[in-house]
Amino acid sequence: MKRLLLILLVMCTATLSLAQTTPGQAAQGEAGYISNDLFIYMRAGPSPNFRLIGTINAGTPVTKLQQDGEYVQILDDRERTGWIEIEFYSATESLQSQIERITNDLQQTQSDSSLMASQNAALQQDLSALTTQNNQLNRELTEQLEMVSVLQNEAQMRDRNSRVEWLTRGAIIALVSVLVGFILGSISRKNRSRNRLM
């Protein structure tokens, strides 16, 4: 009997020493989750005969350290090491965790969508303002081009009128010169004819 107690004591001590890890010590193992029950009990060893060392909530991410029969040794998110029944361990994310993650993703997507919609509305407003400004500038450009065309036509008309006016003045001056020459020539002929008569 003493031998049995001694062996049991040595096994418990060995299991407890393996179950305890220091907080800074990194555990190597397989990532997993606690299945969808509300909470389960963690034990100090791989059987229901070991004492309870705490509870762990469903959906909690854990690291699987080792497996012994129907029990799995895990490291939880609070750096506690303990044993749980294998039926409560899942390598896939629990439904509760999936729902929370999907809900968070949906909220983020809705937030992003709302932000993009407001940015799109602001860009549409900017586009509308720029289109209006572009139309206004096009109207002003058309008016300026029409004004330039009118001014060019006026300049051409003034140039023609100026040429016609200079030509008319030249013709008048030539006509007056011819008349003055004719009158002077007549006067000088009359004077000569008088001078001969006298």
C-alpha cells in the first residue's frame, strides 16, 4: 500500500511540475479552442481523479501541449496550464468566436462602406462643382472668343475705312490740285493775252 501511495505521489508531483509553466516561458504546441459549452473545468492531471484547478470559458483560444488518452494538456490565454477532456477541445474556432469575429468583420465592413459612401458623396459634390466651374469657364472662353472676333472685324473695317478715307483725301487733293493748276493756268494765259494786247 505504501508503495502504491508513493508511486501515486511521484506521478502527481511529476504531473504538477509538468503542468506548471513560468509566465515568461513560451509553450510550443498546437493552437485550438474550447468547444461551445459555457465553461469547463481544468484539472491538474489527465483524469477525473486529479483536482480541479479552475474553469475556462467556451471559445477561449488555447494551445495544445500534449495528449494523454481522453485528456489534452492546454495553455490558456491567462498563461495557466491544465488538463481538459478531449471532447471539449477543438482545433477549429468555436461558433461563438466565429460569430463574434464575423460580427466584428461585418461592423468594420459597414463602417468602411459608410466611410466610402461619404467620400463618394464628397467626390461627387467636388465633381459637380468642377463641372459647373468648367461650364462657366467654357462660356467665358466662348464670350471672349466672340469678343476677339468682333474686335478683329472692327479693326478690319477701320483699316478699310482708313484706306478709303486716305484714298478719298488723296483724290480730293489731286482734284483740287488739278483745279488750282487749271485756274492758275487760265489766269496766266489771260494775263499773257492781256500783256500782248497792251
